[in-house]
Amino acid sequence: MPPRPAYKFQIWIWKGLMESGEENVETLSHLEPNGAEDPLIILYTSGTTGKPKGISHTHLSFPIKAAQDMAFGTDVGRGTRISWITDIGWMMGPWLIYGALINGATICIYDGAPDYPAPDRMWEFAAKHKVEILGISPTLVRALATHGDDLPKKHDLSALRAFASTGEPWNPAPWWWLFEKVGDSKLPIINYSGGTEISGGILMNNPLVPIKPCGFSAPCPGMDADILDDTGASVGANQVGELTIKKPWIGMARGFWKERERYLETYWSRFENIWVHGDWAMKDADGHWFILGRSDDTLKVAGKRVGPAEVESLLVAHPNVTEAAVIGVPDEMKGTAMVAFCVLKNNATDDLEKELKNLVAKDMGKPLAPSKIHFVSALPKTRNAKVMRRVIRAAYLGKDAGDLSALENPNTVEEIQRINQ
């Protein structure tokens, strides 16, 4: 074996470090002046739709938008204890740091797995540190719910004032579990949807207005959001269209790092001077907004447009299904057929696939039931828990999945590849 390289270490005693800082306070406290539009940070997206994008933000954009959304949406102010369970390298990590510190809040940082060494570690952490605002993803809620309803009740969660959630659409079952079993039907769930490119949210709830399960009360302050049809016209109540932004906002991405044309093509090429975010959305008759999934994930089955999230919500409503992902594959009769992949709480019974197909058919009609349902140990996800449907589809069809640098669990791809071998 080659010799190990020699490393030089310096050991500092904390007291000595503090004394050194006091002696050199003038040098160490110097702040370099920066303009509002000077580059601040490059944040990479999760890569669910392709190669991760390097989003360029400035000193004015990201910090101010993060602080504004956190203050107005989650009621975070001086001394508030907030924790957001996220990989610190993705967008919600810097969002938490900038937003909380600008608002004078206290950040409770979580390290390690949320269910190890014990399945109630998440609730123990929240109780121990008296967390007031807890940011938690639907994927994590589904996983924690499998351990039963009693674990949260073992801990004193009286400091909690609200939950918050982002990153993916909710399914009704885990939303109600968090609201009823953990929040005792009293704590609001602040649903939040936007992206790395936004510096935060387009849509958000807040504790002062009515909230509907899985929905959003309104656009965030400063966001001129609208839902448009294929011609660029605003849609009516209960009509599905593209989520868009019609005017500039303070947190707008200044571009993709060294990929200007890709930035323009991704968000600005559909309608003139309108940001097209890439999500299907709907606003009901009461003015509440709902995200229905990525528009580039949408399937056309038997002539009908179907969002994977619609089918996935039905599948995870079954008591034995923890998670589900739906993809479209070529089909001679329908044009596109749906194939579902489910993660189970317990082993599959002989009739479970038929049972799940009937569950979807009862709600959406027989033509829109998945043609096949496969049971897997886990779904391919990014490190911030987003399901990578493009990777599932490529693995299932034996195609190149493209950039996998954001994939958290590569072994899941091999498991899906083996299904059709």
C-alpha cells in the first residue's frame, strides 16, 4: 500500500481561540461591502427532472425572500425555535439559515436518521429542544406513520405551534395523520411550494387564514401567481393549468450558472415575459390553490390527462402501502399505460395487486387503473426525499437514466432494472 500522506494539525483550546479573536477583533470583524446584485450563492436543484441546475442568487435575492416567507408564512420571529428536516446542501438548508437568522430566530439542527436509534427519535428531538415550527416532508411523515400513532404521544410536544412542509405534493392520508395524531387536530400545517429558482415559495399557507388539507391558502406576498391554459389565458375555478408568475419578485433566480440558454428555455420560452414553473395547479371555488404534480410528469392515458400524484394518492390510501410512484410506458391500445411501484408496510398478499387496481378504478375509472403494479423495497429519491420518476421509468424500460448525481439510494435502480430481466 502507498504511504499515507502526512497531515499537519493545530489544536486550539476554546478559551485561547476566544482570546485570539478579541486581540484581532478589528481584522476579523471587517465586512467586505457588497452590492445588492453581487453574486451570493449557487444552489443546485435536486435533479428530479434531469441534470441538476446551478441556480445563481444575489445578496439581495435569496436572503430577503427566505426571511420574508418564513416570517409571514410560519410566524417566525425573534427567539422562535425552528427546525426543518432537510439535507443542508439543498435549497431548504440555506433557506433555514438565512431566514431564521435574519428574523432573529433559533435554529434547531437535526443530524442523522429520523428513526434511528429509535423510531420516535424525531419526536424526542422536537420535545427536547422545544421546537415551535417543525418543517417535515410528506415522505418522512409517511415513513414515521408506519411506526404507529402512539410514539408522538410519548413526548411533550406542547411547544409546537405549527408544522411546515415542502418539496412534494401531499397525499391526504399522511396529511391527516400528521394533523390528527401528532398535532391533535389543533396545529396548522403550513404547506409551501416553490423551488430553488424562486428562493422560496410561490404558494403558501399561514396561521391566520383558513387551510384546506393538502392545499395552499394563497400566493406568497409579492408573488403575482396565475394558472394558465395552453393559450396563455387564465383558467377558471377547478380547472387545471400551468402554474406561472407574471411579474418579477425579489428572490428571482438570476440565471443558471454558465447555462444562460438552458435557463431561458426552461422558464421563459412558453409565454412571453411569463415564468412557467413546470407544475400543474388548480384553484377551487373558495380560492384555495392545489399543486397536482410536475407538468412534465403528466401522462395521457386513453385520451385523458392524468397526473401521477392523483393515482399515487389513491394507492397510499391503502393501509398496506407506505409510498407509491407512477410512471407512463408505451402501450399499443392506450398510447400510454400506467405502471405503479409501491413500498409496503407488510408483505404483499396474493390479491394485493388486484385490490389496488380496483381501488384506483373505483375512483378514476377502469381505463385509468395501472396496468401493472410492482412491489419494491424503496423508491429512487434525491437527498431531499423527492421521488425520481424519470429514473424509475428509465430503469424499468432499460434506458439510460441520465444524470444520477443527485440520487440518494442507487441500489433501488438495480432492483427496478431486474423486474423486466
